[in-house]
Amino acid sequence: MIILQKHLEGADMNQKEFEMNRRTMLKAAGISLALPWMESLMGAQDKLPPKRFCSIYFPYGVSLPSQNSEFGHWNWFPKGEGRGFTFNKSLEPLESFRNQVTVLGGLSHPKVRRIGGHDSGDTFLTGEEMSLRATGLKNSISLDQYMAQTHRLGANTRFSSLTLSSDGGVGMPTRANTLSFSNNGQPIPSFNRPAVVFERLFGLKGDSIEAQRKGLTRTGSHLDLLLDEAKSLHRKLGKNDQDKLDQYLTSVREIEQDVERSARWLDMPKPKVNAEGLTLDADNETPGKLIYAMLDLIALSFQTDSTRFVTYQLASMHGAISIANKFPSLLGFAKDAHGLAHGAGKGRGAENRGKWDLYQAECLTYLIKRLSEMKEGSGSVLDNTCILYGSSNSKTHNNTNYPLIMAGGKNMGYQHGQYLRFGNDVPLANLFVTIQKRMGVKSDSFADSTGNLDAFVAQH
């Protein structure tokens, strides 16, 4: 079925370009496919492809034996620096995309250096000091939500952001199952089942459009009543309780915005994609299929412009309780994820952990390849997508020298093909300032930043 938002009757069909809604569908060989972004189908104001951000996180750090030791080739960080670096075995899969990636060393969040090694996962995109002493375990806004929600860069897509993980839900403070946190530091629930994510992005099961509209109307009415009652209650409370109520109402207003967004998009058909080859039935017992299905869905969500912000937590810091802790064992590696992390600094333990690092690098390479093959404008979806990949540990209990990779974003000004090292005086939030500026945010700071990090950005 071809869906047009504008009537073409009377139009000059000899024109090489004509304006059409960007969610045009086509029917080919009996399969409905979502068209990628195309300049000739855009309005005058939409000639440039959209900019996108994806962050992928893994816990417990990486293999870091001495570069000169017997197992030094399993050190995650490359040999050499600048453009003359050489990938060690852990990152070898990225060699074919060498000019699309930059490896970063030495960066970390200064506040996070003071907390426990297993407490740092929640802070990867926030930089907050998650401790009872400092914040009462309260987090702050994550980079993706700062761009998508606070600065409204996610306002023009069906979903302002997409939050994925291996474990799903929110988890618990310092052991969250999500990388994304709202404006008041509340965890945003993540999805961990490919079938559910696919249905959310592309499906239409259950209630009819009209039933969904009625449900949203009821929810909106309930929220209006709640807000009215809260205004009355606010005047009767003391200062501390007023602050607590204000924090709660911030969450309510975010729900209100989501309801309004859902209502606006109800009459816009979801993109139709070919699900052939997607292992949507993958689950916790088939981690290889599960991870790759999630990566496929990330790529499709960007290609169809369903969202421009995605976070994906490959595993949480919840040790043996994490669903993903058993993934390496199920895939034939020597130990579970937590077990591989211990002893990763030397000997056979470094090799065992290094092989898991290698597997994760293969997953990253797969996503990069998928995005690079999706044509967009004069380049690819990868050229308009910034990927931040890494961990909040160097070794399992060390919150410094994060292993980090930036990939993609050629059209956003990134110049890759480097291994860059920084000193402890450079906070990771400086990189976040650069990322947000490349995305179009007019802000010169984030968390405890002291500037920006433009060492691999084209200067104009």
C-alpha cells in the first residue's frame, strides 16, 4: 500500500524531484519496506539527513595485560598512538573500519573515581557520583536524554529515544539495567526482548487505533486531575515536602508529554520493514542471536527514522544476578562475564577475557557494517550516526582509563582513524560536550566538563 501525505494530482510528473512525506511506503514483491531517508522526498527544510546518537555499554572493563608480556597482544588498547596505531587482537575486527573509528584512552568521570567499581555502570552517560554520602544514590540526567528530551532533538520522531538492555526494566540504584536517566535522575526502563522492540517500532497488534486513542484520552484526563490536585496540595506543604512533590510532578509531566506524543503519532502508520532474517524469538538462552537481533533493530530504527537516540546495555553491573552474566558461558567462553573480569590483568585470565572483548568488538563491527550499508543522501546512515562504545571500568574494580571507542558521524565532522590518549585532568564529560554540539545542542557544558574534546573533529 502506498501512503501519501500529499495529493499528487495535477503535479508535473516529469519533475526530477517532488515533495512527499518522509514516511512514504512502497510495495515491492509483496513485501512492504520502509524507504530510507531520501533528499528528493524531503521538504526544503529537511534536505540534510538527521543526526543520530547511539551508546553501547559493557561492564567490568577489559583485558589489560602488559603490552610487553606473553599475553600482551590481548591488551584491549592499541599499540602506538595517533594515526600510526595498531589494533591488538581484542579489537582486530575493527581493522576494516579503521577510518570510521577512534579509540580513546585515559578518560573517566572524576566523581565516579571515588565510588565502588561495581557501582559505576549507572554513571556512564551521567558522570554523577552515585554514593550515599554525595547524592543519596540519586543520579542525574544522561547524555542521550539531555539531547533528546531537554533540548528536544528527539521531538520529530515517533520515539524520542529507545532504551535497550540485556536485562530489561530499571534494576536498582548502582546496579541499573538501563543507561538512560531522566531530567530528575530517574532510570528509564529498558526493553530486552527483540519481539517486543520490533512490535513497538513496526508492529500494530492488540487494540485498534480508536481504542488506543480513547485510552490515551483517559490517561490524559487522569493526569490533568492529578496535576490540579497537586497544585492545591503544594500550598499546604513545607519546603522539603514541596521539593519532593516538585520532583514527583516532573515525572508526571514527562508522562504527560509521552501521552501527547503518542496521540499525535496515532494516525501516522508505522514503517513496514522486512523481518526476514531477524531472530525475533531470540531469548536469554540464545545470547548470540539475541545480541545481533538487538543490533539489527537499532539499525532499522535509525534507517526508518523511528528514533534518533538509542542506548544499549550489553550487561548490567549486577554480577551473578544479571541475566547476561551467563552469556559468555553459553557462547562457549571459559567463564561467566563476572568471572572473566577477574584475573584479566595477566596470564591465561587476560587471554580468556580478551577473547570475550574480541566477541564484543565483533558485535560492534557488525552494527557499524550494517549502518555503513544503509545508503542515505550521498553517503550512509553511519555517516550521520555517532556511536559511543565502552565501559565505566578499565579493570573490573578500577573506574579510570575507560576503554572507549567513537565511531561513525563523518557528516557530523568526526575525523577518525586514530588512537588518542588523555590525562586524568580531562573529564569524560568534555567528550559529551563535543558530542552534543555535533548533534546540534547549543550548550557548552555537561556534568563536570571543563571544555570540549575536539581532537578528532574537523575544524572549520
